[in-house]
Amino acid sequence: MPHRGPSRSRDAAEPTRIPRAAARKDGLRALLVDDEPPALAELDYLLGLEPRIQVVATARSGSAALESLAHTAVDVVFCDIKMPGLDGIALVEALGRLPVRPQVVFVTAYDEHAVDAFDLRATDYVMKPVRAERLQEAVDRVVEAHLSARGRGDEVGDAPDESIPVELGGVTRFILRSQVRYARAQGDYARLHTRDGSHLVRVPLSTLEERWAAAGFLRIHRSTVVNTSAIDEVRVDRGRVAVRIGDTELQVSRRHARALRDRIASPAALRSRAPD
């Protein structure tokens, strides 16, 4: 299990190449970033057991990671958050200036940055100490995003689904955007409703509407955004429109009714609802 070691000198922050005779040529290329040598070595070891990942470089600071990325293209960056100098959040913000932004998986001992990870469109957020099973879940999401983006002809860094941090009993867990059936405004926050329950997130409904529009989410009321793929029925009664999602009926305001009809009747929507 990784542990916190003594402080290092600045010389220890240089990027490190990892020449491996057994390195796989078909795995996604990964850069690992952590200022703690034991944690970096543990992550390197665990990912070395994963046939879908090829670790091509490591770095022990955010600045060293940027130096490495200047001449080494990668598909995904696994990085810590709290590091001296350029921390993980600042590093990922800087990745947005690259021609093709790699996917990002935060690997950290602190859960208070989960909302930042969401804002930065991180593919996943893994808590230390890292468990092999949890890291495998993160790799699953990275690979799925990579394959889906290639299939759509998108940039590799544009993930088709998002991991959303939610609080459950004081512990940060993650749900996928595709699991959200609808979201309702709750003050300055939004409550996400899934098949299994609901979760309050510190994100305004307007942000979710804009960010998830391309994934099929649509505002139907000033306080409600729905995943159109989750709609089971559209009802019209005396000029009033409502949608049914499972056992829940949601009112559609007059100003949003036309957009809903256009979306539901679109060729793409009809194809997605066609029986197999």
C-alpha cells in the first residue's frame, strides 16, 4: 500500500521515461503524475498489470508533466491533485491548451476536489489508497470513452459519458451521466434523479442544461431538465403537456413544449426508440 514518504528535492521532479521490453504497443498511452515516489510506483505497478494501458512516462510534478507532454503524446493522464508548485487542478486546466486534450483520471487522497474534477470533465476520480478493482473501473471508463470518441470521429479527449461526484453517507461516490433520468433545480444546486434514488450536486441546473445538451438532455420547465432517452410517454391533456419517466410525471411548460416535440420527433430520437 502506498505511503507518504519524506520530502524530496527539486531535482526529483524531472520527468522519467519508462523503457520496458514488455511494454504493450496496443494499449492506450498513459502519463502518471504524482510527487510521492511510493504512490507513483504503486500506480505504475497496478497499471502495468492492465493490458489496455501502456505507461509511457511518469512525472513527479505538474511542471514536469507539461514538459513531458511537450514531446510525448498520450491518451490519458493519471494525476494526483495536491502537489508542490503546479498542482493537479492547474495541470489539467493547462491540458486544455493542447491540440488534443488527453483524458484525465484524478488519483488523490482528498475528496474535496470532486466538484473541480466534474468541472474539468475528468473521466474519473479515484481515491487513495488505490484498489486494483477501483482502478480497473477507471480504465474501463477511459477505454469506453476512447472507443466511443473514435467511433464518432471526435477528438479522443471528448468523453461520451461523464462521472459525477455525489455524496452518500459522507463518502464521495460517482454516478454516470447516462444514469441520470432527470434533474430538478434546488436553490442554486441541482438534484439528479436516477433509477435508484436522487443526489444533490453543487452545480446549477443551467450549467447541466448547457453541458449535457449534446447528450440528449433538454429543459422542459424552468426547474426541470430531462434525459430524453428516459422518457416513457408524452401526454397532452387540454393543452397541457407532461412527460412520464418511470412512475414520475413531469410538467412541460408552454415555452418548452415545442422544443420537446421537435426533439422527440427527430429522426435520431425515432431511431433510438426503434425496437431491436
